Amino acid sequence: MAYRSLRPFAMFAVLGLVAAGTASAENCSGTITAEEAMKAEAARYAAQTANDFAAMEKLFGNDLTYNHSSAATDDKAKYIEAMRSGRTKYRTMTPNSDVKTRTYGCLAIITGTAVYEVTSGGQDRTVPLRFTAIWVKRPSGLEFVSWQSTGIPPRQ
């Protein structure tokens, strides 16, 4: 008897999970091209090196997860605040010639290597890294939603 009374609860729980999943994937629309993704990535580099916070707010998805080469992780607000406060300043962000873009419907994955000139905590650093950037096409435009990078050690 208790089993029957749990059925409606279980159904509502499943429907709630489906609705939550739909809401998190809500904004994917259209088809992104490799050219669009690379143009957006270049716009992100320009915004970050110019400290153009309005552009960053527009380019970065609210669901951004930014995994630094140091293994620290930021969300959109924390990442932008580090730049706004001056703790982090990207002086140059230079992708290398090995950058490739793959697209899957409304999603683009950009991989490759780059060299970033960064001032972090008042200390200037040159950071060679291997990265993966993910962009999604949404009704409001392309949004940067994920970054993962690994530092490239010096050659010996």
C-alpha cells in the first residue's frame, strides 16, 4: 500500500529532474560554425586584455566554469571580479598555430596551445598552456561556458 502512495511522488520527482535538465540546457539553439567560435574567442581575448568588463559580461555565459592552469576554479562572477579588482591582468593572450575548432550543433570546442602574459597578485608571469575552450550558441548569441588549461613546462 505504501508503494502506491509513493508513485505520484516519484513521478513528480522524475518530472522535476527532467524540467531541471531542460532548464540547464535551455539556451542551446542553432548551429555554431568554427569561424563564429574563433571570432568569439578572439573577441574574448580582446575584451580581457582591454579590461572591457561590459564585453566580458556579454561574452561569458552565466554558467561559465573557468579552470585555471593552477587548478583553481572560478565561476563567471569570481573570474571577472579578479580582473576588475586588478588581482589578475591579462596583458597578452596569444594562441599558437595549432589551435583547432570542432563543432557539434550549437556547441564548439576549441583546443590548442597559447602563451599568456599575465600579472597575477602583482607578479608578472609568462604562461605557456594547453587549453580547451567551449562556446555555445544561445538565443542571445555565442557564450563562453568552459575553460580548462594545463601549464606547459619548459623544455629541458
